[in-house]
Amino acid sequence: MRASLEVADIFRTAGPAYRATHAGHVSLHQLKVMSAIEHCRTAALGGHVEACEDCGHRRIAYNSCRNRHCPKCQGAAARTWLAEREADLLPVGYFHVVFTVPAEVADIALHNKAAVYDLLFHAAAETMLTIAADRRHLGARIGITAVLHTWGSALTHHPHVHMIVPGGGIALDGERWLSSRPAFLMPVRVLGTLFRRLFLARLIALHDAGRLGFFGSLAPLADRRTFLRHLSPVRHQRWVVYAKPPFAGPEAVLAYLSRYTHRVAISNRRLLAFDETGVTFRYKDYRRDGADRQQVMTLGTDEFIRRFLLHVLPRGFHRIRHYGLLSASARRASLTRARELLAVAPPPDDDVPEEPIDVHTPCPCCGGHMIIIETFARWRQPRAPPHRPDPTGKAAS
């Protein structure tokens, strides 16, 4: 069901003026994202006509833009991705671990998204794999599914990586499955300390290699000594690593992943109003507890669009990544070995369904099967159904 208010509605109404006002300050990639969202599921992208085989009811379905930043297109993408990942789950507890960076680093990341977001992934994954392999902690090779989010609930820039980690791993000699403690994976202070060291060392290396750019108020950071002074406070701060106890079974893991893997900066269901005062939406204030955590905010329309565009990822950047036992090169063999050590039967080989899956939703009138009877190209409308003469011979009024 279509939400009463969508990001697309805001872009269609206010987008032209925003693009004109901020010409030269909106990248070509951001402009393409705006255009994709505006045109999603409209005649601009073409579509098809479906008809019910039983009652003849007709329905027009416009094509989706399939842009990964579009709030309307992520549900189907998430379902497809989850179906592929379901066979990877093991019958063990799974932990949720979050790595985040201080505000001083987030400011640098905003101007260097590809380089710093990639560094965030690699430093967090290496931290987890290194501490897990340490015999003082787990002494095992673990698997990680990592998802990048760049936003806070109020659309502010807040880059962090969510990780789903099985509660255990394959021993370094490959002969045993080593389980973590029931409600404890690894010490977060140890993780935070190593993460800080790895991240800062490599961030400075990026600066020395000339791979970071600085603009506006951050332009002075191009000087190495100024850059090091900027980072000096965070060298002694505690970097936050959050670890949540295990999920209640693989089904809960899938439910969690369905909410996080293909999430965009703001969903349409959080939007409340759009008028001359701006855009009103719900958000969570994590400094509050209980019912007070749910808050309402109104932003000027230009500010809302600006914040949304902050979270457009670089072209080709992978926001979901797998490491360790779940890395692409090792996943099949590692999962097979893990199941052997856990004495678990392999998942059934049911890649080919016995019957083809019906991708069309049932007829809203009678629940019958819908079939495609016509397709139409971009910017075209479907042909009108043929005129049926009145059997009584009377002219239509």
C-alpha cells in the first residue's frame, strides 16, 4: 500500500527549486538519485498492464527505479537478498556488534566517502577477526556480515557499521567449533582500543598518500601538522563499540537483517507532513528512554533534501560486505566445515522450486491470478481498453 506521503512527493514538488538554488553544489550522482526517486513507479519508467484471468479486472503497474537509495525499492531487494542468505545461517547464537567513529572523523568522512567508509569497513572487520583469533579470547576464525549506515535517526551524518557475528568459530587448527560464552562475544574495550589504533594509523596513511580531500572549513586539514592536531583529541578518547547479546535463533537474525541491510536514510512511513513550513517526520532521540525516545521534528524543505543527499553513497560502493568464514572466496567451504563440526545436516538443495513462483499479487477483486496483457515504454501510457458497444443499443450518456 502506498504511503500517504513519500520522499518522492517532496522531491517532485521541491526538487526543481532545490536543484536551481544549489546548482554546482549537488553532484551528478546525487542528481541522478533524485531523478530516480521522483520517477519511480510512474509512467516515466514505463510499465505493464495486468488482467485477472477470472474476473477481467485490470491493473496498471509502473516500473520501479531500483535505485538503492529509493525508499520504495528496498523491500523487494531485501527479500531477495535474505532468501539467498538464509542457507548461510548456523544453529548458534548471533551477536550484533556496532563500530562507530568520533565526530572529528565523521567530518573527514563526509568529504572523502569512498576512502573513509572503506577504511571503516576494513578496520572494523580486521579488529573483530584479530581479537577473535587471539587464544586469550576465542582463538577461532569467525564469520561477519557487515552493513554500513551513514545516518542518525534525524538524518544527521553518523557513519557506523553494523555487524552480525555467529557466537563462535572454527578453531585455528580447523578441527573444532569453539563457541563463545552464551551472552558474551569479546570485550568491547579491547575491540575499541584496537579499532582506534588501526583506523587512525590508516587514516594518516591515506592523508600522507594524498588520497584525502578537504573543502570549506576543513581546508586547513590538508596541512599534515594541522591534520594531526585535529586528530589529537580522539587518540585518547574511548571509541565506542557496542555489542548486543545473541538473537533468539536464526529466525530472529533474519528479521533483524531484513530491517537493516537495505534500509535507507529515512523510510516513507516516518514522514508525517509536508507543507510551507517544511517536512515533519518521526525520529528516535537515543538520549531519552522509554516512550520519550520517539520524537517529532520539522526541517525546512531544503534542509531535509540536503540531509537526505548526505547519505548518497559513491557509485559502485558496496554497503554490505562479508568477512572471515563468510567471505566470498571461503563461504561455501567454511560453512560446510562448520556444519560438520556442529553435527548439523546441510541445508536442502531446493534452488529449483517445484512450481514457478507467482510474482504478481492476486486480483484485488476476486483473488484470481493476474497475467500481463500489455507493456508500455517510458513516458508512454497504456492503450485504452477496446470500446464495448452497449447491447441495448443506447448511446453512452
